[in-house]
Amino acid sequence: MPKPETVAQEIRDNHGRSYRVGESPEELIGRPRSSVLWQAWTPMAAVGVLQYGYGAAVPALMERNGWSLVGAIWLLAAWTVFQAGVGLPAAYLRERHRIGPRPVILAGAVLSALGLVALAHSTSLLGALLGYAVLGGTGAGLVYAACTSTVAKWYPERMGRRVSTVTGAFAYGSVPFILAAVIGLGPANLTPVLDVAAVVLLVLVAGPGLFFRDPPPRWWPAEVDPRAWALGSATNPGRRQNPPAIRDFSPSQALHTRVLPVMYLILLGAGAVSLFNAAFLVVFADGVAATAGAVALAAGLFAGINGAGRAVSVGLSDRLGRCRTLNAVLVVQALAQLLFALSAGTGSTAALVVAAALAGIGGGGFYPLFASLAREYFGEQSALEVHGLVYSAKAVGGMLGIGLAALAVTTWGWGATFAGAAVVSLASAWGTGALRRPGLPSTLPLPRIPEQQSSRYAV
């Protein structure tokens, strides 16, 4: 005898937000929602190679194609523009239910694979720009948007931690490729290696992407009471340190607040430093470390900790608060730049390895914090679009932290460039002091004193 279908109920919390409660994931998609998490994790782990693995392939690309360091690195800067730039339009379409996650991720799979194929066979910068940067960057951005938005919809009560788990795979999923590239990638085997990587990427992204589905709008898991969760119960321990938005802001309303431009500038500076480290670490370490093993260790630590640290930073922010944790993460990133500068001046491999680990902690931890701040400052209704606005700062950060940094390295040297990166990271950390939830009064109103009483205090 078939089980009767569960009737969804509409529940409101003390903030007036509504939740659709009653339907289980098994009824909606025929499997537990944990499957959605792992289906998103796999494509993100695969597509992150285009960003975090590119720096490891730069020496082989330069030798095979006769490119300069500036030319090779500017390709990654252009890739970043398209990867981050596609996030906002994708969020707009996803937020308004104009398109589901499946066509987004499948399109991203094809474009990302074509980007690697173009990089494998193009010896001209123009061909690589059109293939790797334009097609590959757009594809990676679509995969990123589809995975993060789908997981966020299926885990509304643990959104920050679950999304950070998925975005973490974007970084540490590239570690095997980085290690193999540092040790064995060269101009002779570059083309077949990238061709094989393109096929593997297509399978790992498109395969799980075929099963992507969204829950109904405002869906909420039946085992969690949304009213108790909104009040900061044991199921939502971070609510007391991170209270919800005063109201829901539209993207245009968010743009007219003071806090969103501040968030944009902080992410621009922090992202520029993080991307600078991701792009140049292998090239820099190759001139400092005595062995390929030490270079692989530093690069692997950076990417691995960069990814794994994202979930850790969200967990810490539940206890310490988002802004306090964001400040600490950016200070750690600044310290890493100073250690890189020390390694450049002394040739110390130990300083290089420690700096790479600290850069991993600082360079990844701030990304999920901005996603959480977007919801807690501007509400749930347009959270994907508002975060897309903030995340687009990564495009500008890529041009500064990768493109202009390449010119700085060739002009000023490694030590001065790393010192400048430390200043940028510290400035971003200082900017966190200006983050305030919009809608709150900036000061308490002063009490009005009657004129007769005020004359007593006249001098």
C-alpha cells in the first residue's frame, strides 16, 4: 500500500519569515539530502583545477609556448574575471527560478572542459585567452554558482557550514593535480595531460550534474523547528553571535547601503592577495626551494589548507562572530605575506612552507564568511544576488592581484611585492571594523531637555 503524500505546512517565525515544512528529501527527490552535498562536492573538486592548478602549469606553458611570465599570468587574471563575473547573472536567474541547477552545471561542465582543451592545444595567447579564459572561466563560474546555490537551498538551517564544505573542495580538490604538475609536468607531456584532465573534469562535473534538483521554494527540513532555530536554539548556535537581518533588502536597496560597498572593497583586497598567492606560489617557490618536493609541499599545503580552512572559519565565526573571525583571517593572511617576503630575502625553505600554510588559512577562510554576512545583513529573499554583487569583487581582485602583480614582481621583485600584499591584507582587516548590519541606528537619540531646565546648566 503506497504511503500517503505529506502535506506541506506554512510556518512563520518571530521575524515574520515563512517556511515550507513537512516534505522529506526522500519524497521530493527519492534520496536523502546528504546525496546533494556530495553530488555538489565532486564537481567543485574537479573544476577548481582551472584556478588553483594553473599556477603549477605555468612553467611548462612558458617553456612550450615561449610565453613570458606576465603573459602567462595575465591569462589567469582574465579567467578570474569571467569566473567571478558570471556569478551575478547566474544568481539572478536562480533566485527568480528562471533556470534550474541542472542546465547550469551541464553547460559549465562542457565549457570548463573546452577551456582545458584549448589550453592544451593553443600556443598563442589569443587562442588560450578565448578558450581557457573566456570559455573555461565562464564554465567554472557556472559550476560554482550551481553547486553553491543548490546546497544552500537544501541546507537552509546549516547553510554556512555546508556551502563552505563545497567551496572548500574548489581549492583542495586540485591538490593531486598540483603535486603531479610540480613533480612531472613539462612541455613534452603538457598536451596529453591537459587533454586527460579535460575528460576527467567533464565526467566528474556532468555525471553528478544530471541529478541536480532544487527543493520547493522556502523548503525547510521537518526535523528542525524553524521557530526555535530563529530564536537561536541548539540547532542554530551561531544565531546569538550573528543575529539575522533587520529586514529583507533587494539588490538595489543593498547597493544604497553603506555596508555593501565596504564588503566589496574588503573582498577586493583580500581576494587580490589570495589570488596573488595562488597564481605565483609555484613560480616563486621554484626559485627558493632546493628540491621539487619542497615546492610541491608548499603548493599542496596552500591549496589543501585553503579549502579545508573554509569550514573551520565558519565554525569559529558561529562562536566568535563573523566580523571578528573575518578580521583574524585577514591578519593571518597578512602575516603569511611577511613570511613570504622573509623567504624571498633569506632563501629560507622553512619560512616558505610556513608561509604557504598560513596563506592557505587566510586565503580561503574569508570567502564563506562573506556569503554568511550577505544573508545576515540583507536577508534571505535576495541573498544569492547580493552575494553575487559582493563576489564580483573577485574579478577586479584578479586583475590587481594577478595581472598587476605580475608587473610588480618583474619590476620590484618578490620581497617588495609580498610586502605590498601584506599592506593590502592589513587594510582589508582594518576595514572589517566598519561592518554593521544595515537598518540599525548608528547612535542612540539624545534626550531632549526642556528649555527651563537647560538654562540651569548655562554658563
